[in-house]
Amino acid sequence: MSIIREVDFDRERIRSPYLRMLFDYWEKLRGERLAPDAGEIDPLDIPRSALPYIILIDLDERPLRPRYRLVGTHGVQAAGWDYTGKYVDELELTSTVMQDVMTDFIYALEMKPMYANYDWPLRGNRGIVNVELVQLPLLENGVVTRCFCGEHVAQDLDLFSDDTLPIPKAE
């Protein structure tokens, strides 16, 4: 699995319009700070068409054991099951994939927004698809406790029904 990871990336790097919306929302909350507070996230303020692409991850740190607090409907469809509430070590990933996923979370703990693009095997031998990811840290009392992520799976193939939500026109 080849992975492209970039920290402090340019917004124009993001191909998915849904992930751009999530990144813009996070940037607006962040302002001049390194990251916004987790309590500032308000689903009512997030563009409705981007909601299916959200993944929220709690970062329990002693030792690091990430847990998927919320997986949007796009992520559930792409995975073939709902892993909301599961810890990363409960997902039955190969050791190589587990190491890659944990590396992503290290970036978050260092308060680094991250862009990633990689190929991922779908469960049930449904093929290998391209995944685009933005991973954005959230703080609590100045410490990263959560990741606000957007993940768009197989956007060039239009495999999943929630990809058809309309994108709002620019104001």
C-alpha cells in the first residue's frame, strides 16, 4: 500500500469538495491557533453534504489507543460495516496497515494537520480503491484529544450512494 502523507499542506491539494468543506470548517474554527477546541465542533454548522465523510477519533494516550467515536455513513458504506465505537486494534488490520494508521495519529498528537492519499483494500474482496483523507487535530485544555477527519473513498468511481448529495453553490 503506497501512502502519500503531507503535513501543513495547501488546501488546493484536496481533490474532494466534501473534504475541502470539512477542512474549511476546521480552519475557520482554528483561526490563528494551532487547532480548535473539540467542544467548538457543532454538526449544525458543518455543510450537510459533507457530514457523511466525517470520522471523529478519540486519542487515548496512555498508551496511545485511538477509538472511532463517530464514523459517517460514507465510511460505513465503504468499509462494509460500522466501526463506530471500536478501537483501532479491534479492526483486524495487518501489522503494516496498523503501523501506517498509528503513524497518522502521531501527526495529530503533534498538532499537525495532515493530508493523505493511499490505496486501500475493501473488505470482502471488493477491490482496491483510492482514499483521500484529511486529519485535523482537536484540543482539550491545550492537548490533542481527538481527530476531526474527512475521508473520501473511491471518489473517482462513484461507488457509494451518499456521494450523490448535492454540493452547495459557492456564496
